[in-house]
Amino acid sequence: MRKSMSIQFKDYETVERFSKDIANMKGEFDLVSGRKVVDAKSFLGIFSLDLSAPLTLNAVTDDAQALAVFQRYVV
């Protein structure tokens, strides 16, 4: 299943929680900010993006629970 959603991180703890949530999920996850795309499982990659604006999360996974977890971060 392929899904895109708009998410935003409010603070460092939110990014840390997101990284822990996504670490063991099966699938491919990318975060997009403008023309820049990073692997959503990369903690340092996330911090290379402009976190003041919403990001687009592109998820390709068969894990239905993954989408439920991402609802915490949806704008």
C-alpha cells in the first residue's frame, strides 16, 4: 500500500519518538521537504530538513498499524 500524508514535528522529543516508532517498521518511508527527500528512518536525515514547515511522509508498506502510528504526527 502506498500512502502520502502531511506531518509536522513540534519539538525534539517528537522527532525522537517518531524515529523510535518507525525504526522497526517494514516498508519504505521517505520525508519530503520542498525538493529535498530523505529516508524517514534516518535520524540525522530528519534534522537536515526544514522542520518549521509541514513535511510530506511517503510510505510504502503493508503494515496497517504503521498508518495508525503516523496519525500522531499528521497536521
